[in-house]
Amino acid sequence: MSSADPTERTGPVRPVEPPAQPGLADCVTELAEGRTTSVALVAGAFARIEASRHSLNAFRQLRHEAALAEAADADRRLAAGERLPLLGVPVAVKDDTDVVGLPTYFGCDGALPPATADSEAVRRLRAAGAVVVGKTNSCELGQWAFTEGNAFGATRNPWNTAHTPGGSSGGSAAAVAAGLVPAALGSDGAGSVRIPAAWTHLVGIKPQRGRISVHPHSDAFQGLTVNGPLARTVADAALLLDAAAGAHPGDPHRPPTVDASGAARRDPGRLRIGLALRPPATLTRNAPHPEVRRAVTALAEALARLGHHVEEARPRYGLIGLSFVPRATAGIAELAALHPEPWLLDPRTRSALRTGTRLGGRIVRAARLREVRQHARIGAFFDTARGGYDVLLTPTTAAPPPRVGAFDELSAWRTELAMTSACPYAWPWNVLGWPGINVPAGFTPEGLPLGAQLLGPSRSEARLIALAAQLEADRRWYEHRPPAPGTPGPAGHE
């Protein structure tokens, strides 16, 4: 936990924005026009990663020699006139993703064997020409909305290193927000792309289930988990989504293809948008923090000013948590049971393993069978022929990013309650398998990022991406960047 990181700083970083690093699409253009090289981009990424190692701790593993060799090969191919969507561009992937030759720790401690093959998502990124520079930190088995663990210490928020970037894709979010890489892949089983995107001022896309393969863990976490991109702009997130999308032959979920990059260039038209500030029913019965309410309401007003019909609404979530808990804990139990040294797992993980084992079998099968009725009930919200909405707008989290170490020493049950209280909005869309996008919604007076979700029905990524791009053109959130990694900041602002 935080005690494992001797470099902890208290207080916000100095609000001085560094020179902007090129985004994903910018890198593609600069490489194609010969204004830079892949070796220069990859070497620059490694230099920034090293400079941020003690302040941010975003990466678990790096591929120095292999990535630089791949970059040199990309430069030769570019010089020969070859063009691919991401040829020569550095990207990162999360610690739960198989990269041949590297262990897939997924936030755990212990001696794990190297992967013998790339995951399907990595295979597709390589086929698009991307250079994977390394694997980013994740909390243990992706359970929590913070990225801390005894195996690697604490990953910190570039906007204020006393705070978490969120989780479980916190390493990917910190790396992109700080400009270490132009974009990264994360995974989302209960908001694990959208939550860290919200808390680091990024665009984070949770695509339709099956849009980006999770093979070799097909149907991961009982269908809850999907892979998704994190980037500073909608166009960059869409580009990474297009590059990584596609099914493995063994995947059970195979939605039709979508042109995400094309959607980012389209006008969404005039949409009916329902604003829901009230979260689904949970044991915590919490309301959003006043700053969250203010930021999301301001975003709703911006959408109305852009010509959309926006009004408050109440989706009929029902008791959807009764389906989520068995699926989530069974998924944790399935992965934890494979660890060769289970005594090294966090006590909270071992508790989840026991719970997941009890809730497996018939209970988890019954939970999955409820999904059809849940689709019908919540899908009625999007029935525009009967006065429904095209898009649902909600906060992404109920609170600003917590401080690093805030969840140390909590029991499994208290950790879950704290996580549910801070993040009650994201997980229903994992039960449904439908797409959602976090968009930056502004900052607290202390400079901590906040986010909002654009949520849609099945296979609605194109509409959500088009709407996010329109909102981005108006709000220009990409102009705001955190200080350069390693920038010292004054103490204070407890």
C-alpha cells in the first residue's frame, strides 16, 4: 500500500502545464510526414516514464530493448512507404493483458511465468503497427477504484500526487494523463476505465461487450469485463478502439464492427438526453458530492446549449446489484484460484475468493439469466418511440479522487462499502454489457478532476462517440494538462 512507496509527497503539484506531448493521431501524422521517427517517440516515452517512476509509478513492466527494436523496424517500414493505422506509435497496455515474454501479474505479487502468446487485443495493436512500451499498474485482480498494492506500491495521480488516479486501470490513466504515452488500453469490469479517466481528466471508452476481445480470458469476470481505450481526446480514444477491436475465434460475444474514428468526425444530430444524478440502489445510499453535482449539471447545460433536449430522468435500474455481486466475486475467485502462491494475495482478495466460491455455480448462473430482463427494463429508457432518450448522462463517480492510502487497513467489507460509496454509477453498464464513455467534466476548487458518463443502449458506441466529440469541441478539455512528472509542489490542501 502507500507505505511501500517511500517517495510519497503531500499536497498538490504546482499548477504549471508542461509542453503538450503529441496525441495518438498527432504521432501518426508526424511519422507519416517524416517529422519524427518511431525510435524518437519510443525513446522519449521511456525517458518520461523513467522521470516519473518515483512520482507517479505508472508502469509495472517495460520492454526497453524489444520496443526500441520494433521502433527501428517501424522506421524502416515507414521509409519504404508502408502505412498502417498506428505504425511506429508507442502505446501501453494494462497489467492484466498478456504480452508475450512478460508475466501477467494483474497487480499481484509472486513469481508468475511469462505469457507464451499475446492476447488478442495486443495482437491486433501490433498488427496495426503499434509499439507496446510496457504494462501499466493495476490493483490486485482489478477489484478496487484505487491502484495500490504490496507488489508495486502506489500509483499516483498526475494532477495531485497525494491522490489516487483511480482504478483498476490507474496505471494506464496516469501514464496517459501525464503524457508518458499518447494512449493506453485498460479494462473495465465495474468502471475500471471510466473511473480513472474521470479522476485524471481523460476520455475513457467502455465499449460494447465483445467489441475488443479479452481473449485468452474470454467472457472475463462472468461477462462483466471489457477492454477499452484511455486518451486525452475523443479522436485518439476512437483510433485506439478501432485498432484493438475485433474478436478472437473463440470469443462468445461478437458485435458487428463499428467505425469509431468515423463517428468522432460526425455530427450527432439533436438528441434527447436524460440527466440522472441519483445513483442506482446500493447499501450506501449516497448522494453525489456537491462539486460532482455542479460539474455534471454544467455539462448538461452545455449539451442543452449545443441544441440537445436535456431533462432530468430516472432510469429503472431495479436491484441490478443482485446480479453484479455474484458475477464479480465469482470472477475474482476464478482468477485468484489460479495464483501459484495464494498466501501472497491481499487478505481482501482471499476474502473475495471465499465469497465468490460460495456464490458460484447456480447463483452466478441465475444472476446471468437475469440479464435479459434487465435489458428489457433499462432498455425501455432508450425507447424514443415512447418518449425515451437517446443518451443517459450521469456522474462517473460520486466523489473526487480519494487520497492515496485512504483504504489501507480496511477490511474487505469496509473496502467494498467505501468503493461503492465513491463509485456507485459505473458498474450497472458492465452487467448490461452496453457502451459508455467518460468525458472530463471539470475540476474541484482544489484542482482535482471530475468526470461524467455518456451511456447508451446496446451497440451505441457511434452515437456516444459523436456526442463526446461535439462536447469536446465546445469544452476543449484537452487544453488542460497536469504538471510535468517530477514537478515539486507545495505542501498543504489537506
